[in-house]
Amino acid sequence: MALLRDADPRNSIPFGIASFRIAGYALWPFGRTTVERRDAGAGLVIGNIIWIVFPGWWLALGHIVTGIALCVTIIGIPFGIANFKMIPISLLPLGREIVPTDEPFATR
């Protein structure tokens, strides 16, 4: 029961939070980038391995295929590049944070 009442909601449901992080980044990827969080714990390695095995490689493969298909047309090139930007966060979302492009090295 103590696991359900965690004081920090980011530690309670890491895969759900990662899914919403990917969804928000996919909704509007322009003007934002991802950086590694320095305060992420050692559990993210195990979580990222579990993520890669189940949804991670499917999502990354989908972004690769869609990015190539979008880059065929001139109008689709910016969206293809946005799909290629999605590959690292869809493959390893835990321990990453999305920040505006003008402050990728800013600290929290």
C-alpha cells in the first residue's frame, strides 16, 4: 500500500509519465529538445531495458519508417526531421526531460 501513496508522483508511475512525455513531445516537437536528467536514479536503467523490450523498439522503428516516408516530399521534410528527433525519446524515455530549444543546457 505504501507504493501507491508515494509523495513524488514522478516515481509512482514512470512508464505512464514517460508515455505522456512522448505524447506531448509528439504533439508539438518544434522548438523543444530533450536532455538527460542528472538527478535520475539507478532504477532508470532497468526501466529503460524493460521499455526497449516491449514498446521502445516498435516506437523507434515506427518513427524511422514514418520519417523516411515524410522526407520523400518537400512539404513533409520538417515533419520527417521531427520524427527523427522522436527516436531517442521513444527508445529511452526514462531519465530524459523535454526543454525549450533556447535552453537545452539550463539547470532546473
